[in-house]
Amino acid sequence: MTLKEAGEQLGLLMGTAVMAKHLDGDLGELVAREFSVLTGENEFKPGRVHPAVGAWDFAGADKIAAFAERRGIKLVGHTLLWHQQGAGFLFEDGGKSVTREVGLRNLRDHIEVVAGRYSGRVLGWDVVNEAVSDDAGVYLRPTPALSAIGQDYIVRAFEMAAAADPGAELYYNDYSNEGVEKREKCIDVIREIKKAGLRIDAVGMQCHLLLAEPSAELIEEAISAYAAEGVKIVVTELDVDVLPRKAAGGADLSKKEMAGQNPYVAGLPGEVEEALAQRYAEVFEVFRKHREHVSRVTLWGTHDGMSWLNYWPVAGRVNYPLLFDRGLAKKKAYAAVMDVLRGA
Ligand code: XIL
């Protein structure tokens, strides 16, 4: 049995993030065999598809979309609006904020072109990524979109996405949004969208986890809190960092640690391999228990060698965050996930 099949029996989509270059050869075959849904790891991001004013590049995104269609796999679009890897020129000109009117027009053009191009072909879009602040007492992260348009930029993006692809599910996606404070802010986002009479289908919990935190209890509480708002939960970027970090968890791209340890270059010790498997088992227990509300779990990558955690938050480390090893063999963590999915 594959992850795809085991997930299907629970009504749970099992996904992986891929780059266009990962779809050839053995890795492509493994992806098509094991997973029911793909997310482009970078290829659909604003700065990739829209690198400069009036310039568009869909080569990578089209390759992923075509592979998904050919192999009967669903596709998630990631993402229409993000302050990282962004198309900064949508909201700034010569380092200065554009007017609200120009910002809205640029955002609409961007979403119409991108979501319009894949209309009818994606299961859903991460419409807005990482908009709420990590800082206590601050609702939204200060970004060029916020400065140009104002606080309703999120609501407007959802409106534009719904217009560009009426059949696509619409998600608000963030990291560390199992933590209570950030969770409350994400709930405010959901409420604002609904209050405007617009649709939000799910909240994306990225779930870039460490071995010990956040706790499975906190993740479970967050799932229940979001479900109580009448939205589904999609786990969008699951991985488990086994390496030491100076700071706590999260996935803020700007928070690079300048130095760090790299203890497992020669391989992962047995007890850490076991701890990783246990960690995967405990979070999948939660997803399984709440499968009425959790519709998808996507791993952020397929095998350890391709994970972003080899280069973030410290460049050049050897990490082991996923279910397949560098030789594409199933890890203990794979078996642990499979056991949970099959109720063993
Ligand atoms: C990461 C990719 O994995 C890297 O290849 C890229 O260099 C930076 O972005 N949150 C997100 C993802 O929403 O888009 C990020 O992906 C990881 C954190």
C-alpha cells in the first residue's frame, strides 16, 4: 500500500511539494506512486511567475501542472500573495509605496493572470501566505501590500482569487499558527473574509515542526479552534527539523541563523531516527482523529536530500526531515505514518 492509498481510505489527501526538476526519473515515479496531490515548492510564487513588470514566466509551473494532469494527481497553487519571493513591484515603485488604487489594480492583474491560467486545474490556492505578525499585539505583518492597500488587502485577494478561478478552494496559509496568539490572529483573518461575504475554504497550517515542539496537544487544539470557525484545515508544509536551532520553531525566511551545528553529516543515529518516527506518528494520530476537518497533509519535499531544511535556517547542513531518505528508500518515519493511516 502507498501513502496515497492509505490516505484515500480515510478521505485524506497525501501531498508532497516538488520543484519542476524533481519530476523526471525515479523520483518522479515515486512521487506519482505515493502522493495524490502536489504543491509547487517555488514555481508558482509571485516572484517566479511574475519576475518584473509585464514579464511572465510559467515554464516551471506549467511543467508541474502538466505532470500532475498526466499522472492523475491533484495540484495546489502556492501562492498568490506573499511578502517573500514576491513581486515587490506590485506594491512599490522606486522604494515608495504605490497608491491603494494602483496596488489593488496590480494585485488584481497578477491574480487574474496566474489563477486564471490554471483555472479549473487546481484543487485550491494558498491565496495569501504568512500575513499575520509574529509580534505580540500586532495583527498583520508590515508588508508592501499592507502599506499600499491597507488592512483589507487579504480580503480583496480572496475576492480576486474567487473571481479568477471560481472552482478552486481558497486557503489562508501560515507557519506556527498552532500557537495560541497567532492562531487567534488567523481566526480574525477567517472572520474578516467571511464578514465580507467571501469564501475561505480552509486554513493552511504549514507545520514546520521540531522534534519536541510544538506539542501534539497544541496542534490538536488549533485544529479544533479552526474547525469551530467553519473552515477545513489543510496541513500544507509538514516536515520535522532534527537539527539543533538557536531560536525556537517557525519558518520565517528572514530569520537565518549565522552559525549552527551540523551533527549528523555521517548519518542519523538510531535513536534520533526513532524519535523522528515517533514524532510523525503522534502528529498523524491527531490528523487521523480529526480527519472530518483535516482534508490534506502535504510534506514539504519528498526525500531528505531535497528539503529546504538543508539550507534554512543554516546553509549547508545535512538534515533528515522527511519520509524518504536520500536514496529514495522508505524511512522508519514512513512506516510509522503508514501504521497510523491504516489504524494499525
Ligand atoms: C521555501 C522553499 O522550500 C525554498 O526552496 C525556498 O528557497 C524558500 O521557500 N514557508 C513557505 C514556503 O510558505 O514557500 C517556503 O518554501 C518555506 C516556508
